Amino acid sequence: MTGTVTLPPHFVEPMNLFYYQWPPKTVKNGGDRPDQISSILSAGETKGLSTRLRLASTSRRGGVSEPPFDSLNLGRHVDDDPRAVEENRQRLSETCGHDLRFAWLSQVHGTRCVDAAEVVDGDRIVEADASFTTEPGVACVVMTADCLPVVLFDRRGSVVAAAHAGWRGLVDGVLESTVDAMGCDPSQLVAWMGPAIGPEKFEVGPEVREQFLDADPGAERCFSPSPFNPDDRLVADLYELARRRLRRRGVPAIAGGGACTFSDDARFFSYRRDGMTGRMATLCWLAR
């Protein structure tokens, strides 16, 4: 059974695994009042939103991995101790619920979107950068450490999806591919953007801008001269580039953004900042 809810603020708490969790559990942050950071969606955007939706985005806190993967590294591919990664994934499972099945992907900066239920039920590594599901109890998961994680869900609570959108996947159409795979009216979708490298830190070459402008000349506004190398480099706003892509595909309600993984080393892993580092997870699912 579904109902109408209002999404609350998200919470940040040092001993919690999550940067963002919805619906939130009661979390204390050194006192009686939760640490309220910002609202995810306006009241108008949450009208008719199903109570079946579950969404979480991890921070780097709450795990057992040693530096430089400290501490909640969830990536098996980054040369961390496999035992630590499995313990971290187990902690994530315990926090979300033992009956939840996770669709971990081998991400390749592409545009392929797969059925998450087929990933969790298979015994092979699936190369893809997004997944969707209509099956309760199956989590769509993407891992990031500067790239943009995007969660999409329809208001009725019938389908959810998660996409890994680095600049290559973004320019090639990973968000459009994900929206298409969900098989519903884009105007009924809501998107949430998790933590990514911010617009003042994401330095790129002019060839990256040209690839975006080929598809969308209006994307020029998402680029500006780099404060580090103004003569031949640019900084790009991944959040705004994603918003433009989603709006052009017909998704009207877009929230999140604003965090910077590069600048906040206490909460987030960042490949650009540290090189060898861990991976965070952004996941979504439908409650049973």
C-alpha cells in the first residue's frame, strides 16, 4: 500500500554509515537535536510520493578499512584488504536490512542500464553503469569517489534506478539510457543527485566541453576558466550538466547536488584528490 509523504532533511552523524538516508532513522549528533543540513525536495515535488521508496548514500565513515581506504570502502577493485571490504559491505547490509539483495556492478564509464534483479540472481560480473528494478527488496547500487551518483524513482513507487555518471557516461547518455530502461513516463520521475566533485574543483580540458556542446550548445554555461590553469583548462559543473540532461529527457523534479567530494575529506572519498582511495555507495530500493 502506498501513501503520500514529505521527505525530511538529511542527516549527517559521525557514527552513522550514511551521508544521506531516507526515510531517516532517529539519529543524535552530540545532543538532542539532529544535525539538519538541507531539504532534499520541496513539498510540491513530494506530492503523491510513495512510502515504498528507500534511498541511502554512504560517507567514508563507519567501516574498518585502513588508510588510504579509511574507513567504509565498499569497492573490491581498489587494492583494499578484501576482508575489510567484505566487513564493510556486511555493515551496510546490516544497516539496510539483511533481506536486501545488492546489485553490485562492474562500472566502466558507459551507458548500459541493466535489470538489478538479474544481477543479484546471477553468478557473473556484470559490466554496466546503471541498474533499475521493479522488484521489492532488490537494491540498485553505484559506487563513486568524485563521479556523480543519480537516483531516479517514480512517484507511485513502482520502479527505482541508480546511475553512475562520470563525465564520459554523462556526455554519452547514461542518464537518458536509465530513464528509458525504467519504462515509465519521465514526467512522473524524481531524480536525486548524490555527492560528487564540485564545480570549483572538477578540472577538464576544452575537448570535454566540446563534446557536451555538440549535443547541447546551452551547456556552455556549465564551464568556466580553471582558477588553477586558466589559459588552457576549464572547470565543469557536473551537477548542472546532469540537470540539463534530465530536464531535456523530461524529468521535472531534480534534487540534491551541492556537496563536493574533493573539498570534504572528512566525509567523502575523492579519486581526484587522493589517487588511491575508497569508494562510497549510493543505493535505492523498494520496500516489501
